[in-house]
Amino acid sequence: MPYHWTPADPPHEAAAHLRLWPHQSLEPAGFVTFFGVTASLLALPILALVGTSALWGILPFCVVVFWGMWAALRLNGRRASLTHEELTLSPERITLEHVPSSGPALLWEANPHWVRLSLHETGGPVPDYLTLRESGREVELGAFLSEDERRALYRDLADRLARLR
């Protein structure tokens, strides 16, 4: 699951910290495997042309294709690793910080006593839309999670908020 709970400092047993991040479908080992297979497949037409002048015509295009895929996947991975959300629960305060891949971080704070957690099965921009609401302000939580992950997070977070109160 692309989220992880860590306990907060000992004075507050109910306090906790949640970090959410987008799912990374291409892990480092998969990245290496993908480019190994890609290099092997690109080598087939190159090997067939070894010793001919046509090799020099196709070689630059193969290099550009390989480099373009590598650069695109690295940029995508870097941006995905920058995007995350941090939720801190304590008896005095709930803080949600959304850190997008570009632009400033967005911060939302509320009193845990007045916070309402909602899971909108329909009507939101995504199925099982998860929100926190307090004093008329509503924020989305875990937009990049799958439907099942949002439902699991809802149950987990509802339990932790109940224990916090």
C-alpha cells in the first residue's frame, strides 16, 4: 500500500503521522529489466546491418529512441517521487500537507474534535472520494490512491480519529 503510519512522540499515545505517495509501478529492478530488453530488441536491426552503410543511417535513430525512453521514464519517476501527502494527527491538531511535484506545498490544519471524515462513493471526481471537513473547509486526501486503497485508508483513519477523540 502506498501509505505508511508512524507513531508520533511518546507523550500522546493516540498521535500518529501518515505519509501517502503515488504508486510506483516501475521499481528500480523493473527499470533495469525494461531497458535491458529494449536494448536487446534495438540491437536486432543494428546487428542485421553491421558491415553496411545503412547502419550509420539507422544507428542515430535507435540511440534517440533509447535515450528518449530513458529520459521520459526518469523524469516521470522523479516527479512521482516528489508528490506526496503528510497527515499528522495529535489530540490538539490535525495537519495535512500536500506536496505536489511542482509548485508550493498546500497546508490544511484543523481541530480534531470538529473534523469529519467522509468517503463519497459517487459524486466526486473519482470513485470513493476521501475528504476531511472542518468549519466549511473540505480537503481531499489520497487522490492518487486506488479505490480499494482509499476505502482501506478510510477505515484506518476513521479508527484513528475515533481513538484520538
